Amino acid sequence: MIKNEIYERLNKVFQDVFDDESIVVNENTTSADIEEWDSLEHINLVVAVESEFGMKFTLGETTSMKNVGEMVTIIANRATK
Amino acid sequence: MDLNTYTPETLLRKYKSLRRELFAQETQWLDKRIAILGGSTTTDIRKMLELYLLSYGIRAKFYESEYGQYWQDAMFKTPELTEFQPDIIFIHTSNRNITSFPQVGDTKETVNALLQEEYAHFSAMWEKLSVDYCCPIIQNNFEYPYWRLLGNADAVLEQGKVHFLTCLNLMFAEYAQAHPNFYLNDLNWLSANYGLEAWSDPFYWHMYKYALALPAIPRLAQSVANIIKSIYGKNKKAFALDLDNTLWGGVVGDDGPENIQIGQETSVGQMYAEFQQYLKAHQQIGVILNIISKNEEENALAGLQNPGNILKPEDFISIKANWEPKNENLRTMASELSLLPESFVFIDDNPAEREIIRQTFPQGAIPELQTPEHYIHAIDREGYFEVTSLTKDDLARGEMYRENAARVRQQASFTDYNEYLRSLEMKAEIRSFQPVYYERIAQLTNKSNQFNLTTLRCTQEEIKHFAEENSYITLYGKLQDKFGDNGVVSVIMGERQGTDLHIRLWLMSCRVLKRGMEFAMMKELVRTACQMKITRVYGYYYPTAKNAMVKEFYQMQGFTKQQEDKQGNTVWTLEIPSEYQPKDLQIQINEEKE
């Protein structure tokens, strides 16, 4: 899957979860950049991304992902939709 | 707004915007305070519970235990919880909260002691909570473990976890049977229905200390919300069913009544027959069945005469088979049965018909139907008729509606209304609240919207309190006639202040409108009040979206209006006995017992 398409769909997921249509993410985005992105919202984000792309993150990945770029790399390898 | 059109994933993902939309609904909100005492993380459980309750017209404020502190909160009276004054307590525990499971080498006696210990841990908490807070308690039972040391023998041997949890679940159920204000949330069934492997995905436990998978949380929350809305009388009451391709396969007007697919001859016919069985079973819990079908009436009836049908014409209280728009048919049907259109679950295979009902009645229940073999799933999942109490009245409700239909037919043969009322041979029993009726009385205060002067909602404990304190005058009214017993249909509660009586609650079930029952209640109220040396009665009317029919009720009873504020709240007074003029009644009151 082309990374541009992933980012486009990912933006929509972030916008829904954080209820903010102005959010645009890039590979360097981290939880520090989005005010409401705390550890409790993180799980909602992970589940929303999983269901958007029809894939699962492992526990190890979920705890070690440092930024959106790493997330997108995993999605690109594993997405089924 | 019905959330059944959203997937669980969407509910989680769009929580914030859905919450906004639900809050913006125009509805008569019921405000409740709900404490969630958790044995694991509860954040998203609270959020999803909030959405489902909003969709049922309940606006909740929440208290959440600190992580895992359910037992401490309950046993040691946390000040924050005491101050919160919960209306409902939900204890969210799971098999992760079992203190100690048996070991394989344990003796029967050891296992039994463990079982009793675990049960005592929970039951002590329930007893403490019910003394401290006097409110309904909702408790999860246990889901099965997601791995089995003993394999299938885990369910057989006392030392097995499956066996251990099965025993505990039975003990919880027995406690629930014996305690009317205690409700079990069946985690065991919910997890099985969802799929235990997916439900128990350990990812969510190790990552966030959630005892169930996040995508399963909406199901859990809906189940809890269903119990709560049922406690507050917000269950649906009736089905409005389409015929062609809903109750049978094919179109009766085109195919002919002998060619519709229903009955045991074909797979498709069997499938529709099973669906009819499912619907018919609902009569046992007091849900009434009705038809709204675009058909010539004779074709509709001919279709129902096909011997393959499980449902017969006499199973339906009202049949509207015509070519009028379905929203209008539903409106007419509801008013004829003294129900609200929102009290119906509308079942139709045609998406366009579902849409028009959804547009006209945003608070209605309109399950999305896919293929006929999944109709039962689509309806059952929603818990429209969640049973939290089964009163005798619930069991007899279908019969009552049938009797009402007979009364309407009889009325048509009389020209003088009083003569008709006399022919009904009505007898009323009007007395102060009795324990056997507390449950029904509480249910009425939570269900009655139209003939309800103050819309005061009460729990069973509050009803008991009014009955036992002598500063209150309480009356319930039962009405029977030659067609049958209507059960308890009217309730009054007044508070005494010296020689004044303030009527805090006066309601009546709409199924006995225009029978003079409100005047019989008034007569007994005045009689009782005079015995207690009351000389002035205050009546109050608080307008809501649904109770306009009783706006001038006190005027009709001979009261004088004293006050009216901008919201339309009115205060009325009547001096007794001087100003009280008894009305002509066609009802005999408390005949046989005096």
C-alpha cells in the first residue's frame, strides 16, 4: 500500500479519536504533539487503527513505537484493507 | 437515537462526536448517578455506558473507583463515593479478580472452603453496599478462563477452574434470585456469545489492565445499560411487524396465500417459522404483537391463515393492513393501544420503511435487518425487552390488551357512555400501599409519562418508605371489570404538613382512561385525608413533553389554581370537605372487603 494513502486514512482515524478535524500527522508526530494523546487514549487509537487497516499490532510493537512513522511502516507491511 | 446502526469499532472511534450528537437530542432526560466499582480498568466501559444510556434518554453522571479498588470502595465507605450518592452501583469484576483458585492436589473440602471464601468476599460487599446506599446493584458474574490446565476435565473435577467458576456463577445467580434490588450482568453469556478467545485477548490486560478486549466493551456496556433502562421502566413494550418477507417468504398479494414460504416444508419456510416462534415467545413476558403491512387486509389475513404459520391472527392485538404510510399507521396504532410510538420495536425487511419510521420517531427502536436467518440475532442483541422484574401484570399484559379491545367493541354498541360504563360492572380496590404491590407501584412511577402530574420517579425502597412513614398518605388503585382485572393502575402519594396535604405523586395508567377511576381515587383520597384531619389539599402539575393531557386535571377535580410560573408549573388547592363535590361514579369501591 502506498504510504500517502495510509497517511490519508490515518489522519481521519486521528481526527475521529481526538475529535479534532485539524489534526494532520506525519512520520515525526508523537504523543507529545497532540494534547489529548495520553496512555488511555493510546489504546483507542491503536484499536481504531487496527480496525481501519484490518491488522493487529503486537504488544511489543505497541509499547515500543516511537512515532507515527514507525506505526506506518508496520501498517504498510501488514494491512489487509 | 438508536445506536444499532453503528459497529462497536465506530462507537469507540467516534465516541466524542457521538456523545455530542446524543446530548443534543431533544428528549425528556432522566438524570442518574452511576458508580462504577472496578476490579480492572473501567475508562472505556464508562464511556460506552454513557453513550448507550444517552441513547436510551438517560443522562448519567459517573463515579469511577481508583484502579482495582472496587472492594475497598464498597467496604470502607470511601467519602467520595458517599458524597456522590449513587442511584445505581455497577461492580465490574472478572475472573482476574478471583483471589485464589483451587490447586490440582486440593481435597474436596479445601475446594469447598475456597468457594465459600470467594463467595463471602463478594456477598459481604453486596450486603454492605445495600445498607449504605439502598440502591440497585449490578454485579458481573464470571467469564470462563481462557486456558484450561485439565482440558475438558476442567469442567468436571472440583479442582478445575471452569468447574469452580460455574459453581460461583450459580451462587451469584441464587443471590440475585433472593434479592430484588440486585441484578446480575451475565458476563459468562456475553463472553461466550462474543467468542471467549477474542473477549479475553490478553493483549488488553497486559497493555492497559482491561479484563476484556477493547472492541468487546460496547457489548458489555450495552448489556449494563439495558439493565439500567429496564429498572427505570424504559423497556420497549410491543412489536410492530411487517408481513411479506418479514414473517414469511414471498409476497402474499402476488404469490397467493398458499404459495408463501412458511412452515416445515422448505428450509426457507422453516427459517421464517423459527422467527415466528421467537416472536411468539415474547408474549410470555408481556410484549404484544401487532402488524403493520402494506397489503389488502383480506390478503394479509389470508396469508396468516396459511397453516404453516406459528403466529395466528388471534396472536395479534392490532392489525393494520392497508396502503397508508407506515409512520401514520404506527401513530394511529399507538394511540389506539394507549402506547407511545417509541414503545414499539419496528420490524421490516424494507430499508425505506425503516428509514421513514426512524425519521418520524427518532427515539424509536428500528433494528437493522440483513438476511432473514439473522433477524433473531439483530433483534435479540439489542435487549429491547430486558427483564429485570416479572410482575403478574407483565405476564397478563397481552390478555389485558385483548380485553381492552373487547371493551372498545362493546362501547360501540352503547349510545349513552354512562350506560356503557355501568355495563362494565367495574370494581376498584383503593388502599394504602401494600408490600405485595411495592414492585408494581415503583414500576408504574418509572413508566407512566402521560397521565402523570409530577413525573416523580421512585425506587422500590422509596415506595416502602412512603408506605411506612405516617407523614405520608399513600393510595394504590386496582380496577377490575367484567372483561378482566387491570391490576394496579393508579397511584397517589401525598405528604402531610399539619392540616395540609401536598400531593407529590398522582399517576394513572392510560389503559383505564375515561372510566372514572381518577374520581374514585379522589373520593378515597378525600375520605382518608378527612380522617387524618386534613383541611386543605395542594395539587401540583409539572409539565413535561408527554403529560399535557393532565394540565387541567386539578381543575376538573374542583381545585382552584393558585400559581403558575413561566415554565407552566401550576399549584392548586382544594378545601376539604367543604369544597369537595363527589362525582357520579360507575365504580364500586372496596366492596367485598368491608
